[in-house]
Amino acid sequence: MKGDNKKNQYRVNDQIRVREVRIVGDEIESSVVPIRKALQMAEEMGVDLVEISPNANPPVCRLIDYSKFLYQQKKKAKEMKAKQVKMEVKEIKFGPQTAEADYNFKLRHAKEFLSDGNKVKAYVFFKGRSILFKEQGEVLLLRLANDLEEVAKVENMPVLEGKRMSLMLAPKKPAQPKKQQPKPDKSRVPKEDKASGSAPVATVDPEVSEEIEPTATNEA
């Protein structure tokens, strides 16, 4: 049933009941023709006339084998789905006076979440009179951001909302290595210089942009 619904979402051949259509296809110049001529062209080519843009004026139809067209659509949808990255927000909770061992434990978890492509929302929860230590909570969150700076970027600085101070971190994209330009081989000396025994001509590195001004001479 699901496959049938997929097939029925496109009108094909005689199901297309309009006066004229714009036809497209492989090695076919786009043009507007009467529906009768479009169907005749499809029959002569041994393919189907598939309506791909019914809301266009006139509707756009593709000259292609319908089974091949459905396969292409299915493949395209699968590729688009694979490219979509599902990002979740993982929460990590601290206290205003979190112990060092507990901090390191949660730091490792934050790195794992970020490496998996997820965001991390770290927050410090203040209970009762612990709100007096809000500065310590801010320092803790800033320390976390600093410890994760190689793998995360800060989306917002620590913000106090009620009894919670939160910090949002997003994963960094890995930096692409820069392409190194090949340096000229200075070991190669022209044969003319070797034969004549003259002093080798100084080579100028093309990467050096400094211009050398000629030395002024005093005329007698």
C-alpha cells in the first residue's frame, strides 16, 4: 500500500489532462508543446511522460521511463536523509561547588557529546542560599568553555535564569589543513652556468613580495 501511494503521487501519460505542457528530459531542449504532441514524443522514444511540476504554468513533464524516475527519486531522498545531521542538546548539571573529580568526569562526557555532533547545555543549579555563590558558578562554566575550546564554540555566555545559570556549547567543525605550495628547487643550476664557471645567478623566491630597489651610483 505504501509503495502504491508513492507511485500515485505523479500523473503519467494519459493521466495528464491539460492543454499543453513544458517538456524536459535528457538531451531534450525545454519547450512548450501541446499534450498530444508530448505523448506522441514519449511513445516514439519508448518512455513515459511524467508530470513533475503540476503547479507550474504550464505544468512541467519529464520524458523518462517511469520506473527509472521513481528509482532516481528514491535514491535522491535517501541521499538527502543521509546528509541530514540529527543534532541533540545534551545537558550537564553542576553544583556551585563541584568537586574536582566530579568536574573532570562531566568534562569527559561533554567531550563525548560534542564529538558525536551534539550540543551541550551546561548549567549550575543553585539551591536555597547557594545563590550567594553565583560568581563561583559563572567561573566554573567559563572554565568548562575554556577546557573545551578545541572542540566546542560558545553559543551564549553564562546566563542566570531563576536558580539556574546556563552555558550553551556547539561542536566545532574540524579545521581543514591548508594546502602547502611547492617551493622551487634551488639545487638545480643551469648548464650554461656550470660550463662557463661564472657566478650562479641568484634566484628570487616567488613567495617573497619585497621589491629590491636599484643601488644609486655617483657619476663623475
